[in-house]
Amino acid sequence: MDVVILALLAAGFILFFGSFAEFIFKKFQIPDVLFLILLGFIIGPSAFGIVSPLDLAAVAPIFTTFTLLFLLFDGAFNINLSSLLSEFSESMLLTGWNFFVSSLVGFLTLLLFGFTVTQSLFVGFALGGVSSSFVIPILKQLKISERLMSLLTLESALTDVFCIVFSLAVLEFVQLGTSSVQGTFAQIIALFAVGAAVGLAAGVFWFTLQIKVFKEHNYMLTVAYLLIIYVLTEFLQGSGAIAALFFGLVLANSKKISSIFKGITSDKAKDKKKALRGDLGISIITRSEEYFYDQISFFLKTFFFVYVGILIDISNTRALLIGGILSVAILLSRRATNLLKTIVNNANKGLIDSMFARGLAAAAIAQIAISSGFPGATELSGIIYVTIAGTIILSSFSILLEEYKKKHTKNSKVNGNS
């Protein structure tokens, strides 16, 4: 069969399978990513060998980068601006704590298996953050509060940045023989600050263009603009992913933001009260546009998790062993969030503890390590891929268990009242 025909057939089947898996998730609360990873494993080199990671090597970096930025952009539509501002400091505390604990666990585990300090640090940092590519699609299908949505979405976005920056710092240390803790933290602050500033400015500029110039909704033009924002931010030494998140936040909250601006410029006291409620603003995002972006996210998510399944190599028993241990260790370390009792109530602790899957950032870092000639990069990448799959599987089952508990508790209360 012709290669093009075969590729189109495979793409159609994967999308059909992804839709079915999503239906299963909505119906039975079994996370669809489990089925997608299983499909990738079946068609990958460890099973039927239909597809090899080498076949996808040329497009993988572009695909993973676009998936990361677009999922963050689309995820921003589920964040309320007021909720974000009120939860920012708490989210930063939760993010910093979880990243530190997870990175330490990864570092110590690799040391125990005889890897060098730099190799252990690299893997620890690469696997230190929660995956936005897992968290955001899952959260969108769960019935949770705006507060928790903002908390977990922001955590996943920030830890993606932390993973990339700290891991690249280790690579730079090995290549140049120099590194600075102060310089690394300064780089993180700069990445976040530049990304947030560009995203906010780009959002305000786009809002003005939509109202004054275009006066109509062009969905694909917004996607093209998003790509330009990402490239510009990276050129300015900022985080393109964070810029995508903040750009999405501006669009999603355009009615409230424009209302506040109108209230500031108005001299009437009545207008100022209306402005805070968002009554004076204009939204530049429609329901159909949000649905369009949601469908693109579904497309990207489906192929990414199938790709993760393809990367799993069961012939590498050492990587399987270490990756399996790391997956369980990360699960257990996530329970340390219970120490932060002031952040969330008991009803939300289980769900927060279940959100520990690794994903895009770790996979991207593994590919960079191989291309840069980092010592032992191939073996370390194998461990990272297994850990990504392992944490996704464990996190999915943990979420399924939490949803079952919630449903059972709700039914018990109903039966008790009747």
C-alpha cells in the first residue's frame, strides 16, 4: 500500500479511536489517555512494529512544541481571571514545593542506580513537573471548581517552564563547565516575566484589532497569531508557553478586562460598579470559537499520547525497572502536598494528589539531551519515556479512583437523606 494512503488511514483510525476513548471517559470516568497509550504501544516497536520512533523523529520536536503551547492556550479558556489572581500565590507555593520534592526524588533514585550527579540532576529536573498536556485535557472533562482549575492549570504551566530551564542549566554545565544557581533563578524569572508580558500585550493588541479592524471572528488567524507570539517570545529569551497561556487568558476574559478599562476611564460612579461586574465589556470569543480550539486540542492530545505509547521500549529492562520505581516514587511524593493544608480543603486533596503525570516537557528535554550529546542521553531518555508512561497510567487510575469515591460518597449522602 502507498505510504501516503497508509499514513492517512492510520491518522483516521487514531482519531476515531481517540473519539471512542473520550466517549468512554465521559461515560465511565476511565481516562482516555490510557487507551491512547495502549494503542501507541500496540503499533509501536515493542508490539507489532507498525511505527518506529525513528519514523517520527523529524516531526516530533515540532509536534510536541505546538501541542504544548496550544494546550496551554486552550486551557486558559477554563480559567477565570478573578480566580487566577486570588490563587496565584497559593499556586506558586504548591508548584515550588511539588517541583522540589519530585526533582529530589528523581535525583536520589538515579544516584542509587549508579548514575553520575549531573545525570541524576538532569533526570530529576526533567521529571520534576506535572504535565500540562495531561492535566489540562483531564481537568476539562471533570466537574471541578474554578479555583481548583486555576490552581492546577497554573501549576502545570509553571512546572513545564521549571523542567525546561533547570534541565537546560544542567546541559549547559556539562557542555561549558560553568553554571550559576543565581543565574538559573534569574533566567527562570526572566522567562516567566517576558512570557507573561508578551502574552498580555499581544492579547490587548489582538483585542483592539478584532474590535477596530477585523470586526469578525477568524479562528485560523488567531492560531497563526499564536504561533507568531510563541516565536517572538522565544526570540526575546522568554517562555513561549507562558506567553501562549497569558494570551489565552486575555482572550478568555476579554469581556471583564475591557469592562474594567471602560470603568477606569469613566467618570460615573454607576459605571464603575458595572465595570467590576463585567457589564461594560465586550467579549471577542464566541462559543463556536472555543469549541474550535477545543477540537484542535483533542486532535493534538490524541496523537501525543499515542506517540508516548510508541516510545515505550520493553526490551530495555533496566529502563523499565528504574522508570517503574520513579513512577511509584513520584506518586508517593505527590502525597506530600498534604503538608500544605492551608491551600486546599480536604475534598480537593485527593484530586490534587492524583495529578502527577509527566509528559511533553520531559519528552522534549529528552530529545534535546540526545541531540546535544549529553553523556548517557540514550539510556536516560529511555528511563524518562518509561516514567512518562508510568506516571500517566498511575495518575489515570488514581483519578478514576477519586471519581469513584466522590460518586460513592454522593450516592451515600443521597441514600442517607432519603
